[in-house]
Amino acid sequence: MGLEFDPIEEARRNWQKYEWGDGRAMVAATSITRAHQILLAEINAALASFDLTFSRFEVLALLYFSRAKSLPMGKIGSRLQVHPTSVTSLVNRLVQDGLVERLPHPTDRRTTLVQLTTRGGRLAPRCAAALETVGFGVNGLSDEQLDDIADTITTLRSASGDWTNPENPAQL
Amino acid sequence: MGLEFDPIEEARRNWQKYEWGDGRAMVAATSITRAHQILLAEINAALASFDLTFSRFEVLALLYFSRAKSLPMGKIGSRLQVHPTSVTSLVNRLVQDGLVERLPHPTDRRTTLVQLTTRGGRLAPRCAAALETVGFGVNGLSDEQLDDIADTITTLRSASGDWTNPENPAQL
DNA sequence: TCCAGATAGTAGGAAGTCCAACTATCTGTG
DNA sequence: CACAGATAGTTGGACTTCCTACTATCTGGA
């Protein structure tokens, strides 16, 4: 990139210099944004040879884990925490690639079931292996660091109401 | 959301159950992705009343911090770590909103300078204040947690070559 | 001097995300 | 039973990001 310094530390200095605050929250938020950008690039590079993206792989994996290898569109959205319209476009592409199929729900005609195809079922574990090989882009971190990040972000997610923990009614 | 459990923990269990790995890296990567999604939504909500997004605010802030309140397109891209074409589209929109101007570089005719307008210069600090008010979406975390996350991600960024530290020639 | 290669920026296109609005279907209450 | 409101999914549009390809300009070595 040609940078001789950490651009995020530079941002913190300026944030403080102009008295916009201590920069703590800004640095944390910017760091997470940048981390996401880096990980996504490495993950997608690892999946490129399968003609998959991380988002589409997540759908495949979710279906693979399900009992009947199928789930309603809406359930996919709530599990992956993405908007219904995102599910629509991801599934469109997966159907196009022959990795999943849309099926009518047996009793609720509003609902569309997404069913993993044989090809999709074969592909998912191979992608998982490829992702494990590249360590999901976080190879530079120790097991402890990975767990620390995950734990802290769990706090963040919980505070933002990512899910309702039955053991913690306070969240309601 | 209607979820009664943490979808990421559920993913870890399944990852292990199908023997795809211990799920550590997957959980860390997925957590960062989700954290990014949450923060971006809160940040953009805080900036919506200014008709700004986080990306466009970052450009504004970077120019505000610069000596002449102007920078070349390319420098903006390298500081914010985004692709040149992203800078083009961000600046297009900022120009359209009258917050920045494109100026020719005095000596290098290839280069385009982006100059903060008076309006842009007035807006930047107000947006910064709004972001500080919502704590950049990380209000649920303590100062220590914020610093821990930032530190760990610095390791990750450094490992991925985000910048070349002059004090650490090993990165070259 | 002059041209090959590097550098700066833009255009067009793909992908993912979200939102608002819309259709179709179900469900519960009066 | 019937209808208002909830629920499921899609369409169209906005935004950011990246990639490839392209033009314009600069620079250094032959």
C-alpha cells in the first residue's frame, strides 16, 4: 500500500488533536470494519475456485447442518442475520448454480423451502475444508486471541439484541 | 428476530458435530462479520440525519484532518484502505452534495485533488459529535474491551500487511 | 530525445447489504 | 364466518465494495 504508518493510529491521533473524543470507540469500530474487510477478502479468495462467496457458503452450510437438508427462506435469514431480500438474492444465485432448489412448503403456501441438491451437499464439506486450510483469514492470531475476540463480540451482540437468551430474561 | 439461542454458538456446535474443525476460526471470523454489520447499522443510523454514510464521513474526516483540507484521490484510498474506484464513487456523491470539490493538481495533471468545501468543513465535526454520542455502536463494551479488540485486530492487520512499520523491517 | 513502464483516475459490471412497497397467504378475534 | 393484522417472499432501487479494462500523464533509462 505504500503506507509507512498505521492509518488507524493516525486517525486516533487526529481524533484527539481536534478534540472529537478519546478515539477509543472510533478505533475499535474502525478496526472491526477493517478486520472484516481483510477476512472477507481472504475467505472469498479461498472460495473463489468453488465459484462461491462466503455469504453463499453460509447458506449451504446452514442447509447441510439441517435435518432434512432444507429450510424455509425466512429461517435462513434469521439464522444468518441477514435481510429477507438478501436471502432471496443468495438463493437465486445458488439455484442458478444448481446447488439448491426451491420447493413449496407442504402446508403453508406462503413459505418457500430451500433444499440442498446432491451437488450442493457434496460441495459444502469441501469448501469447509478449504476455509479451515486458510484459517478463515485469522491465521495470524493465537487460539486465545480468537476466543477473546469471539467472547467480547458476544457481549456486543448480546447487548444489541442479536438473540434472546432464555436464561437471561433481562434482555427482554 | 425470534431466535432463542445464539446462532454463532449453534454454528460452532454443528461445525464440530460434522467434524469440519474445532470452529474457533470460524466463530472468530463470523463474529467479526456480524460485529461489523451491527456497528455499521448503528453508525449509519446516527449519520442518516446528515444524509451521510460512514464511508462518506470517513472521507470528510480525512480531509478535515489534512493541512490544506484537501488530498489526492489516491491518498484517500490508501489511508482509508479502499479501492480507487470506491474513492471515485464516494467523491462523486460528496461532490453532488456540495461537501467536497474536485480540483486539478497544480503540477501533476494526472492527479485530482479533493478539497473540502465550507459546508463539508462545518458538517464533519457535527457528525463526529453524533458518532461519539452513539459511541460508534460499541456502547455495550468497556474501555478495556475496546482496547483489547483494537490491539488484537492490530496484530491481525499487521500480519496481513496493512501497513509497513518502519520500526519492524521484518514485515518487508 | 523518446518510448516502455509506472502511476492516477474513471467507466462498466458483479456482488452483497439494506429499505420500502407490494402480493399472497395464514390466523385469530369478534 | 369474515376480516384485520401478521407473516412469507419478491421486486426495484440505493449504497459500498471490488475487479477488469481503459485513458491520460509522468518518469527514467537507452
